[in-house]
Amino acid sequence: YVWDANEEYLFKAVVAFAMRRYSRKSTTQISNVLLCNVTDRVSFWFVVTDSSENVSTVPGSEVEAAIRMNRNRINSAFLLSDRTLQFLKITSTLSPPVEPSTPVWLIVFGVVLCLIVAGIVFLIVAGIRQRKKKNKESTKRENLEEKGEVTVAVENGIPCETLDLKAGHVNGVFAADDERFTSL
Amino acid sequence: LSMPREIPREDGRPKWDNKFQYILSCIGFAVGLGNVWRFPYLCQIHGGGAFLIPYFIALLFEGIPLLHLELALGQCLRKGSISAWNTISPYLGGVGIASWMVSVLVSLYYNTVLTWVMWYFINSFQEPLPWSTCPLNENRTGLNEECYESTAVNYFWYRKTLNITPDVTESGTLQWWLILCLAACWAIVYLCTIRGIETTGKAIYVTAIFPYLVLTIFLIQGLTLPGATEGLAYLFTPNLNTLKNPRVWLDAATQIFFSLSLAFGGLIAFSSYNPPKNDCEKDAVTVAIVNSVTSLYASIPVFSVLGFKATTAYWDCLDRNIINIINEFDLPEESIMRQNYTAWMSLLNLSYPEKIAGLKLKSCDLQEFLDQSVSGTGLAFIIFTQAIILMPGSQAWAILFFIMLFSLGLSSMFGNIEGVFTPLLELRVISNSIPKELLSGVICLICFLIALCFTLGSGSYWIDIFDSYAGSVPLLVIAFFEVIGVAYIYKIQRFSKDVKWMTGRKLSLYWQITWRFISPLLLLIVFMAFITLQIQKPPSYAAWNPKYEGFPMKEEKTYPSWVQAICVLLAVLPCVFVPLVALFHLIQQMRRSKDPSFVPPEVFSRQGATN
């Protein structure tokens, strides 16, 4: 925006406002603020007079303190910042950067670590289960082969060797009937 | 007398799920952080486009032949590096042990670089980015002094991340935040390599392809930034005069060699899991070309962003001067713009020279800003992070950038860890009793504990030492003995027959000539030149010392003698295994030849290879 007489009026009003808030006297008027040496750069000198005490100027330290207290109100009145609206000899105090109670990076790190540990545990458990299944399959196969060997040697629950050796009698009906067969 | 050829039985050796996984793993191993932060730097300082000439010559005569040799060797012998070289000849067993040692040393420090990347990644979620502003000093009257004198980005890197000490002899303390990130990084590596290539083969799909996506995004974004064209023009304008400097040729040869990750044993391990009848010749050419094309492709966004950063710095410089002049002469706002700055300056210099001199304006030169070239960690963590602050939506760009760096580094770590893992699996002492998960866990745990040294205050100095000495000279020596071993001890005719059996084609003359003469000769020349350059000046390093008078410039210091001894040890330790093992077998051979009842061991090793 262009700097014209209206802006100057606003500036005087804002400085008067700052003086009123600082000294808590309601006597400072807009007419008490005087501007001089306004240049194209938009830089100027200004003084604040005290109408109650025979038209003398308010000491510079008071004005500085008042402006320092209300700096952000003055800045926002003009839509400017500390960098773009400069008061010579009034340095701005720096505001500390906002720091959350837990640093953000720790939270992100926690999330990442949880994911990794979950992945590792999952893979290890899957590997162990796979190995157990493989072991179970191979032992099952071995057991089957063993059982096969045993069943061959058992007939009606009686082992064949005992039949042969001990309790067998020769059955004469079948054994001695050689004549029944036709000879070749 | 070639080995009798038979189709090997199912020997329970793990294999790749498909050919694409194998190629992607080799590409991921070769394409690493160096493609992003070393190649563009070399291109820039060695005359832009002109650097491509020695680069491609080195690729043709050194890179591709050595790569084909390693892939063919692994595929033909189907063993990791130690066993493979023992099979070629027991006298060459030291070559395998040397490459195993180098893989171990490189894995240690490489993952610490990834730790730094991870630290920056988890810090990128903060608004505003923590490296964009300086913190306040103790009594809140101003900014922190160290940060104020250098820049916020430098402060975050040197103080908040590394907490660097001013000297390599001062170890400082362990940085707990780096220990946490290091643990996370080694946990990720363990997660991906837990069962060898069964798990890395799945992980590689993400870690090898993702960087290309991000590079493309950065390419598109980078080209839209103001100043990108200046950066690209600066990068690619060829200056053929630089080719007269032999340093350029040396840098091209070493860059190609280290960029392809040769002589680590990782490539031999990867190709040993292949089916024997696989066209390794085409694979080698593919991997080498993709690696070089990636380097070129990566340098475009890198230089667009650097051009953007230089232009922004130049404009800042101009703006600061303009404000000073306007304030001094009380001129209206926007009377002096960047475009008519020079016209105004000449006018004012004529009319008010004393006032202008009194202002002490800095001279703003775009070339000067473009000339500030850095490679390595400085490029990623200082320059790029500064450029990211200036982009709109900086969190997203920072997150993308650091995930990309992490994927690039992780896929290279897979190759390094395979180079350590596969030979250990093949030692008969270990393989039957221990499950794979336990072995990889033990490897990762031991590496994590040793790498804790790099989280000390002086850790980054030690990483530079490891990088310059353990990751350079031994590789050249190993590669030289690899080529000589295959070409002259195993004999090139035998190897040709083996390769012909695998690929189905006769070895062309190009391979014969490069393997027999050109590559060994080139390696020898590069090795000599490298050593000569190292010896010429005492090894020094640049220390970050806030109490130095020239701060924020870094202080040049020389290494004390015990550190120099460690440097020499790192370079010599892997190489010494080559003559040691040869000597050991020679002595055994002489002792056995005196005793006539013993059969010479070579017969057994040949037979062992056919099983």
C-alpha cells in the first residue's frame, strides 16, 4: 500500500495508543505525536510531546519502552513484521522456538522400531513353524515305514514264527491226501 | 583339461525366485549412495560433459570385463567367494578371504552412514524442519554462537547430529540418539537378510525400484525450480581441456570401479545362487549400463537443485545489498530491483563512491555460488537440506529424499552382507548346526557392537578413514589378483569353455583381450597412480573446530602417527591374506612332496568342484 497522510495518521494513533497503555495516563492525544523528515523511503523521525507539562517532549527511553511493550500490536496495525518495520535503537527480543514436550523424532523412531521388531518376530516365528512342520513330516514318514515292516510279520495277532515252531499240528485230512489228486 | 560337465543335482542350495530378482539385486548392490553424491561432483569438477569420455572408456575396458568375470565365476563354481577361490586354486584362497574381510570392514561403516540418513529422516517430520533455524543461546539474547557464525544447516549436522569433536584423537562420548538409530538400522538389515537371499530377494523389489521413483519425482520438481537451467548448464557444459589432466582419468577409473561394487565378493555370492545355464554375459552388460545410466539420471535432479540453491543464494546476496543501498540513500521501495541492480550500482559508484565503499557490500557472483561444489555427506546433509528448506512443502521433500537415500544404501548393504554371509554358510563347521536366522543375527549383532565406535564424537573422522583406506586400495589389489588368477592360473581357455557352456556362445575377442591384457594393465596403472597420489602428501583431514580463527572454515590437520598406522593397517590387512595363504599352501606342498605317500591336494580340489 502507498504511504500517504492517512497512514501517517494511523501511525500517530498507534504511538499514542502505545503511550497510553504504557503510562496508564489517558492524556496522550494524537496531536501529541509529531512526525518530521518524512522521506520517500518511508523513514522519518517522530517525537511525543507531553501537553500537561508545558509542551516538552517525553524522554526517549519512555517512548522506547512503550513501543517495545506494544510492538506486535503496532506491527499488525500495518500488516508488517519486526523485519519490515524497523525502529532504530529498538531491537526486538527473540521468541524461543516452540518445542513439544516429547521430541517428534522420538515418536517417529518408536513407530519405526515397533514395525521392525514386529517384522523380525513374525519372520522368526514363521521360520520355526516351518521347520517344525518339516520335522513332523519327516518323522511321520519314518514312522509309517516302521509300521509297514511290523505288520508284515503279524498274522491275526499271532507272530508267524511261533505258529511254525510251537503250536502247530499237522492236519492229516489235508496233508495225507495224495491219492485224491490226479496224477499227471 | 576342463572340468567334466554334468548337470548338478538338487543340492539344496537356495536360489532366486526369478531372474528379475537376481538382476535387481545386482543393480541394487551396484547403484548406491555414490551414484548420487559422488558422480555429479566428479562431473562438475572435471569439466562437465567432457568427463563422460574417460568415464565410458573406463566402463568399457575395466568395469564391464571385471563385472562379467565375477558373475561368471560365481555362477560357474556355485560357491561364495572364499570357497570359490579355494576351488580355482588353493594358492588363490587368500583372494577370497581378502574380499570377505573387505566386506566386513565396509559393512561396519556403511551402515553408520545409513544411521545418519535415518536420523535425518525421523527429524523430517517436524514443522518447521529442525535444521532451518538456529536455537537461542543460554540467556536468550541472541542465537547460539556456533550456529550464528556458520549456518543453521551446518550446526544441525555437526553439533546436533554428530556432536563432532575438534580432533580425531578426542573421542568424545557415545551419542545416544545415534546409538538408537544404529540399532534400528542393524535391525532393518537383520530383518531383510534373516534368511539370506530368500528374504533379500523380496526386499529388493522395494529398495531397488523405489529410488528410481523418487529420482523421477525430484527430476520433475527440480526442473521447475528457478535456477535449475543454470545448474544443468554448469554441469553439462563440456570443457575438453580438463582431459589433459591425468587426475581426471584416474578419477574416472576409480569411480567406475568403486561404483560397480567389484571385488567385494557380493557379486560372486549373488551369481552363485543362479542356475548354471544362465547368460551371465548379458547380465554383466545390463548391470553395468544400468548403473552408469542411473548415475547420469541422478545427476540431473541433483544439479537442478544445486542450481536452484545457488540462484537463491545469489538473489539473497543481491537483496541484502539492495536493502543496504536503499536504506543509505533513502530511495523509495522497489526503486532498485535485481534486474537494474548493476545499472544503479554503476550510477551510484560514479556519484557517491565514498558512501558505497562505506557500506561494505559483498560482491554477488552467481558463478561463485555454483562453484561451491561438495561431494559425499556434505552434499546430502548440508547442501541438499538447505535447498529443501527453500522449496515449498519442505517436509514432504525431505522425507522423500531421505527414504530414497536409505533405500539406495540398504540395497548396497544387502550385497555387502551377502558377501559376508554366504562364505560363512559354506564353512562346513558352521552350516549344519546353526540355523540361518541365528547366523545372520550373530553377524548383525557383532557388527552393531563394533560399529558403536562410529557413534562417538570423532566417529565421522573414523568413517572417512575407513572409507579412504579400507574401501579403496584393497579392492584394487583383490580385483587385480582376480583377473590374473582367472586369466593365467585357471587359464583363459578353460574359463572360456566354462562360460561357453553356461551362455551357449563362444567368448568374443573383446572379453579375451580385456581379461588377458587390458584390465590387469589398467588396474595396475590405477593402483600405482592411486598409491603415488596418497604418498605425495601426508594424510590430512578437515576438522570442525568452533574455536578455530578461520571458523566456519574447517581446520586442516594431519593425522597423528598412531592414526596413520591404523590407516596403513586397514589398507594392508585384507591384502596380506593373498600372499599369506599362497605361502602357507606352498610350504604345505613342499612338506608333502618330501613325503611320497601323500597325494597332492590339487587333485582333491578339482574333484571337489564338480560335486
